[in-house]
Amino acid sequence: MTKSIFYHAGCPVCISAEHDIVKLIGSDNVEIIHLGDNPESIEKAEKLGVKSVPALITPQGNVLHINFGASLEEVKN
């Protein structure tokens, strides 16, 4: 993986974290995935180790859970 992936669900906590992540690492270095708009991406996020959103997957595959907004189970429902 060459870019980070930022998963979120569109809540205020997630949007705030998204803006901070983009400012920190740059929009060219991160793929933003809104799981509410792209529910087909939930399975991939789970396989990568995402338990809650907002979460950042680093290019090395590490999962960084940021300021708990919602569990993936909540996002699924």
C-alpha cells in the first residue's frame, strides 16, 4: 500500500478527524472512504483490522483508531 486509507462514517467526530488528517499528511497521501456512502467497503475495512471509525490505515498496514466515533457494527446498521 502506498497511501494511507482513512475510514469514517460522516459524523462530526469523523469529519473533524478527516480535516486534521488531510492537513497533517496531505490529500495526495490519503484515500478517504466514507463507509455510510460506500457500505461495500466495510468488509475490506474489517479485514484490515478496523474496529471503529474514524480510523487510519497506514501504508505499512497499521490501524490507528482515532477518537472513537462509532463501531463498525453501528455503521452496518
